[in-house]
Amino acid sequence: MLEAERPLRLLALHGYRQSGRRFRQRTGALRKALRGRAELVTFDAPHLVPGGGEEDDGDGGDPPRGWWFSRPGAFEAAEAAEEPAGLAEALRAVEEALEKLGPFDGLLGFSQGAALAAMVCALRARGDPRFPVAFAVLVAGFVSRSPAHGHFYREPIALPTLHVVGEADAVIAAPLSMELARSFVEPVVLTHPGGHFVPVGAPQKKAYLDFLGRFRAGQGEAEMPGAGAV
């Protein structure tokens, strides 16, 4: 009898001022939609964010965290930070999570976590062995404005990606997410009419499953990606 194929495993990178636990709570509907096809594993960003909770979450619990700062103790996606801090630690945290919690097949990133996941994709596309992932789903992502991060985008990133773009996103405006998509070779773009969240309506569920259907657990390769919008 053939052994049943395991679901894909995605390492999930939460947004700024969130935590692994909070992101797991917020992706419950997505995990249910992907049940049997993909598993999401969350973990915490390495940096504590001083002075306040998540921008759109009033509950208590885990302290808010971030992947890097555009200025001391703070982050703005649109800021062209001359001296960003913390990215090296963030990349090391992703490397350690992939090693200790793996194996993984791909990444899921949200907001600042999607921006970081895109940087990991760039490194992987250049052959960096620290990040053995084959694809990424990037929700509300953006290109870092910091000149120190410009090297991630100097050449098109040749790793399969699904970019999820909220047309009414007031935190990461849709043009910023579209700019990130254009940094990749043949990205797949999924737009939705909502705001700053991970959408899981019927059209989005189909798009997720169609994209993930190109991959096999542990294979490390997809079918030849096709450009286009979903």
C-alpha cells in the first residue's frame, strides 16, 4: 500500500505588534480551509515592541513583537530608514525555526512578516542553504524602503509566490503589495475587497488550494509557475 502523502508545512511569520500565538488565533479559519492540504506553524519574532499592544488588537496576553525596526523601538512600512535595526536577528530566528520546527515546504507571511518572508525568498533564490523553502504566500506584504535592504530586490526573485492584496487595506495599501509582487518572477496575485487581514472566503480558499496544489511535500520543486492574477 502506498504511504499517504503528508500535508505541506508552512512556517508562518506574523505581523508587526503581533505574536505567534495571536497569529495562530487569527488564522483559525485559514487553517480550517487548508486542513488536509497544509499545516501552519507559527512562532515569535525576536524583538519586543516597547509601549503598546497590537495596532488593531485590544486583547491582553503575549507582548507585541516585531521583526525589525525602522527607528529605535518603532516601525513604519513607508519609512526609508537609514539605520534599520534587527533584521539580522530576524533572519536568524527564521533559520532556527526552519531547523528546529521543520521540515517545512514553504512560508506564509503577513504584513511585516510577509516583507521578511520575501527577503528570505530572495536569499533562497540565490541558493542560500539556510532557508530550504520552495514557495511563499505573502499577505499584505511590501518592499522595505530602507536603502540597507535594497539588495534583496536588485534582481527578480525566482521563487514561486502567491501575493494576497486587500483593495481596502488602510495599513499596507494595495499599491505597496503590488510593488512587492513585481519584485518576483511570475508572481500569482490574488486581490480581495477587504482590508488588513488574511481573507478566507470561497474565492480565496480556491486560490490558496490551487497555488498549493503545485507543490508536493518534501519535493522542493513546483510545476512550472505561470504568471497571472486569480
